[in-house]
Amino acid sequence: MAYSSAWAQDHSHHKQAPAQYGSEFTMFMKEMDAGMKKMMDDMHAPGYSGDPDVDFLAMMIPHHEGAIEMARLVLIHGKDPIVRKFAEEIIAAQQVEIKAMKQRLTILRKRPDPDPEGFPALGGTRGKGK
């Protein structure tokens, strides 16, 4: 796909881990790059439906799942307590948003929308909660 080439060019600086970082960083780097590739593949897998709302959600769900994977990797490999706390918060927030996006995507794919003003509550982080 065309995006793969552009994505690879944008991430071309991710070549080799300098030797001084050791095998722990090398493993992190390999897992992070594999996760990014999976996220990009998953984001583009459904193709476009012709509905911007559906396409946005269909692509954002794997994007958020990718954020969870990145956070999980830093919890495995990272040491800084503040970064680890960020990662934990990202996992919790993204899980809530993924659930809400999946619910909305299901509704949008069943046109007509039975509740066009509704949006699942996201703990006050986005939109009008129900």
C-alpha cells in the first residue's frame, strides 16, 4: 500500500539501536516498530466506506489500540515512574474511548441513527455524555 512506503520513510531514523543501549532497548525498539506497523496495517485494513464518520472511527480504534500497545511496552521495558504512570493512564483512557468508539461505530453502520444527538459518556473527557 502507498501509506507503507511513506510511513517507512517517516520512520527511517529508527535504523539500529546504538550498541551502548544493549539488548533491552533493542527488544523494546523491535517490539515498538512491530506494534507501529501492525497499527498502521490495521488502520488501513477496512478501506474507506465513503462515510467520513465511519471511516474516522474505524481508523481511530486501531490507532488507540496501538497507543495501548505502546504504553504496555513502556510498562515492560521502561523504568521512570512518571512515564510508567502516564502509560497506565493512557491504557485506562484509551480503553474507555475504544469502547465508546466501537459503540458509536455499530450505531452508525445501522443507519438511520436512532439517537443522532447521543454519544457515550467518556468520563467528562469528550462530548456530551449520557
